[in-house]
Amino acid sequence: MKVLERLPRENGRDYALRVIKENIIHLDLEPGSQVSENELSAELGLSRTPVREALIELSKVKIIDIQPQKRSVVRLIDYDLVEESRFMRNVLECAVVELVCEMVKPDDVERLRENVRLQKFYLDSFYPENLMALDNEFHQTLFEIARKAQVFSLMQNISIHFDRVRSIALSTVKDLKIVQDHEDITNAITRGDPAAARELMEIHLSRYKIDARAIRETYPQYFPKNA
């Protein structure tokens, strides 16, 4: 497990939650793997209480199965939950990108374009973790431009199912389209074309369906048998 640096004024529960989520999304805690409160507490330098609280929070969104008196388990990939996460993001992000077309300023466009330039660099250099961080930053920037930053924060918990599949796709799918999607969305925003921006966002957030076969073939152990 990768231990991240604790942020200033970040309480123990939020720190544990952030670290565990990041490790689940980036497969350092793989689907089906066991996690122990005691071991997590020792690695993070925390007492068991904030770690337990973080695991309970993750169990509420069905990414962790808590087994009393035993180790908890990172759940296998459930495409019903992935689709539910995608549905929520689609509703929110399509509405946000339409707002962005109305509210965007030249400095905002430059932020988006600089992000896409960096994505192209890391795509060519094949740094999937850096690409994932920039992908997240791109979407977060849209919410910030639309003055809906708090909505983005609230969306993050249930998005973990969708984000885990996105992370796998970045290292699995050869003909990756997401960076081109982001550039096309930015171009539609620059033109002030909300209908095109919305349509492009819908296509972008549905790509996991296209990627599903490649992911299953590469990581069959991450899925329930006969699912």
C-alpha cells in the first residue's frame, strides 16, 4: 500500500479515507484483497478508531465488505455499481459542462488547454497515474468554473467504483480516447456550444462500456465468476 503525505489540518479519519480510496482506485489494494484495521493503523500512524471510521464510510458505498472479527475485503468489480456511479456523474457533469459554456473566461480556457497538453505528454510517455490525476483535475476544473466545487467533492465517494475502472483502463486499453475527448470538450466550450459539449461528455463518460471487455480479459480475477 502507498502511504500518502498527510495534509495540513487533515483529521485522522479523512486522512485514512483518502489514502485507502487512492490505493483502491490505483489497485495497490486490489479487488478481492484483505485489509486489516491493525495493519492500516500501523502503516498510517493512526489509532484504530479513524481507520475503522474510514472503512465504515467505504462500506456504505459498497467498495469494502466489513467482516466483524475478521479482515475486511475490497470488493470485486461490480458493473452495476460502476454504472450507477457513471449515471450520477453523467447527470451532474453534463449539466456542469453546459454551465461552463456560459460562464467560461479566457483564463479558464487556458487552464483546460494546459491540462490537456500535459495529458498528451503523459499519454505519450505512458505514466497512467499522472494521467489519472490530470483527468481528475480536468473534471474538477469544470466544476470550479461552473462554481459547483462542493458538488464535485460530494460526488467523489460513490465515484470510487467508476474511478477504479477508469484507472484500470488507463493501463490496459491500447486505443485510449480520453485525452482526445477532453480536447474536444475544451474546443466545444471555447466555441460556446453547450449542445456539443454535453454530447461529447456523454460519449466520454460511456467509454468504460467499450473498455470493459479488455479489462475483463486482462484482469479476470477482479470480477465475480459468472458475472
